Amino acid sequence: MEGMTAGQYELVYNAFSFGIATFAAATLFFWFGRSQVNKHYKTALTVTGLVTFIAFYHYVRIFESWDAAYDIVDGVVVATGTSFNVAYRYVDWLLTVPLLLIELILVMRLTQSETVSKSLTLGGAAALMILLGYPGEVSGGIDSTRLIWGALSMIPFLYIVYTLYVGLGEAINRQPESARGLVRLARNVTVLSWFFYPVVYFAPFVLPLSGGMSTTVIEVGYTVADITAKALFGVLIYLIAVRKSEAEDGHS
Amino acid sequence: MEGMTAGQYELVYNAFSFGIATFAAATLFFWFGRSQVNKHYKTALTVTGLVTFIAFYHYVRIFESWDAAYDIVDGVVVATGTSFNVAYRYVDWLLTVPLLLIELILVMRLTQSETVSKSLTLGGAAALMILLGYPGEVSGGIDSTRLIWGALSMIPFLYIVYTLYVGLGEAINRQPESARGLVRLARNVTVLSWFFYPVVYFAPFVLPLSGGMSTTVIEVGYTVADITAKALFGVLIYLIAVRKSEAEDGHS
């Protein structure tokens, strides 16, 4: 990697290892939590754990790809000739991003038909968003290809944000009082953490970062965003499920 | 490693393997224990097991990194060229240290709002403490960089000690009698075992140890401190959860 220091290489390396440990631990936490909530919320926690489990798998792959792509020789980072696979993130997101929205819908406990229709429209929009971003990312250049696919990907993104605020706003007001603030927080964490991804995607067009610094910012940044959007968001889903179970059992 | 004997290398090697076995066993013990306590304490034991699970993962990584970094040729320790990754400990602590404080808060069973606010302030202070120590450790030198970051890291450390004694002191007095002594002991074990870390961090400034002896003391010392702060502390959390469950069920 041109201009990457050993310190930058190791920071990314450690960030990926941190991701592996966090997602493995989060997965177990959510699945253990299934026994502590009412049966209406068990699926939400199953899915929450699936998201972090899928992320755990991809962070193992990303870590190994990073490890194989570079060596440190006499304190200098040298490419081994094996390329670092940037596509693992897209494969991960294609699975996890629709599931993240489904988690939120499941824990809100809407009517059966609303649950199915919102899961299909929001989940479908999320999958479309990732698919449209992919050709721009793998093209590798900072050019019109990246710009056009990125712009197309923003259409389903904005549709999701709109639906979360307008379409689900009324359903959030119907949540039991003890959980309403948390559901609103979970919705806001989703939107705020997701905004980080287009910022990173379009950053090369406006920021003069180059080589090592750019890679470090992107990889550590995506890792922090993934942990926020999947593990921390999952903790909120868990807390909502616990609070709503308690409210339904009649003790707060 | 300059001046490290084969005996020292092997002692560290065996200490890491001891850590792997201890943390794996402790994790299973805490998770089996979940079925023996009231539901209010299940989350505390889930988290206790997560801490040792995360430590288990990192000790496997640390062990492999140590194994890859040195060879013994004709009874002499020689570096292979792959560097030993000192950062794994920081990655581990960044996750486990906030969780350790959350374990203690969960088993005390405070009110819902106290649990959330104490978890956020103490957990946040713990994460900040680790993040501030990292730049000093990876800089590698025994100089003002290590000293300044270490000193900054002590600010959240002292805040945590203060909160554990003053902020939680009153809550400890409210614990049921059969568990009060154990909760106090768990608090004291936390503070005492944690004091070992700044001692090791600042030791190079005052002790004339060099090369192999210094590395051996640091690595074996951190391992003993980790086992005390995570596995032995976890056994106390388990005992508190069992005693409090018994007290609540009306037989002591």
C-alpha cells in the first residue's frame, strides 16, 4: 500500500480483530437474551444475533484478507501481491442491512400484515441500495462510474430514511410508554449511523487524503459504523424487547 | 528479543496457554450458572461469561502472535522478523473493562435508570481510560509520549475508583445482608487488581529491568492480573447472584 505506515497498517489490523471479538460476543449476548423476553420478541432477538453473526463471519474474512495482502518488512508495509478484497463488506451488507430494518419492525410488534409489507418494502429497498453501490465501489476509480452508481444508491437510501420517519413515526407513538423513547432512539441510531456510509463512499471526491491515510480512515471508519449500526443498535433492540415484555407481564 | 533466555520465553508461552484454558473454562462455568439464578441476575452472568469469552479469544491471538514472533534455535531465542502484537491487550481491554463494571452494576440490581446511567458513565470512563493508554503503549519508547498518555489515562481511572467507593458505597449498603460482604469484596478486587495495570505501565520509568526480564515480568504479570480481574472477579459475581437469588426466594 503506497504511503501506508506500519502504525496505520496495525491500527486497521487491530480494528478488524476488535470487530471479530465484538460481533462474536454480541451474537452470544443476543441469543442468550432470547430466554429473557416474551415469545413475541424472540424472533427479533434471533435476527439481531444473526446480523452480528454474519458480521462476525465477514470480519474473520476481512481480517484474513488484510493479513494476506500486506507484510511488514523492516518496519515498512509491502504488498504481497494478493489483493485486499473490498467486496466482503458489500456481501455482508447485502445480508445484514435488510435484516437490521426487519429487527426494528419485529420489535415494534405491528400487525401481521404491516410487519410483512414493511419488511418487504424496507428490506427490498435496503438490498437495492447495496446492489447499486457495489459497481461503483469495485470499479476502483474516483470517477463518474463511482459517482453515478453512488447517486443511484442514494434513492433507496432516502426512501428508507423517509419511511422510518414518516411511515413508522405513527407506529412509534403507539409503543408502550416504557419503550417508546428507546424505539425512537433505535430509529435515530439507524439513520445517523447509516449516514456514515455515503459520507465514506463520496469522501474521495472532496478530501485530498491519499494512499495509507485514506485506507485507514475508510477501514477504521466502516468498522466503527458497523459496530454502531449492528452491535450497539442490537443492544437497543434487546432493551426494547425486555421493557416491552415487562410491560406486557404487568410489572414495570 | 534481546537478552531473553529460553526459560523466560517458555514461561511466557506457558502463561498464555494457562490464560487460554482458564478463560475457556471460566466462560463455560458462568454460562452454565445462568440456569441456577433468578432471572434478574441472568444478564449479569451472561456478561460475566462474555468478558472471559472475549479474553479467551484474545489469549489465543496473543499466544499465536508470541509463537510466531520467536524461535528457539540451539537453546537461544531468536526473533523471526514477525513482530509480537502488544495491541491485542488493548483491544481486549477496550471491550472487557467497560463490561466488567457493567457486571458489577447488574448484579447489584439498582433501579432501571440508575443501572443505565451508571453503566454509561462508568463504562464510558473505562473505554476512555484504555483509549488514552494505547498511544503511549504502541509508541514503544520509554519517554514523554508514554508518560503523558499514561497520565491522561489515570484521570478516568481515578474517577472510576472514586465512583466505586463514593457513588456506589451507599448502594452497596442497601444489598441484602447475605451478599453485602461479597459485593464489597468484588468492588475491592476490581480496584486492587486494576491498580496492577498502571504499575506495569509506569514500571519501565523506575525499574532498571531490561530486555527479556522486563518482557517476562510484564507478560506474566498482565496475565495474572487479567485472570484475577476477569475470572476470579467473575466467580464473586456468580456467588453474589446465587446468594441474592436464595435471599429473594426466602431461604438463605
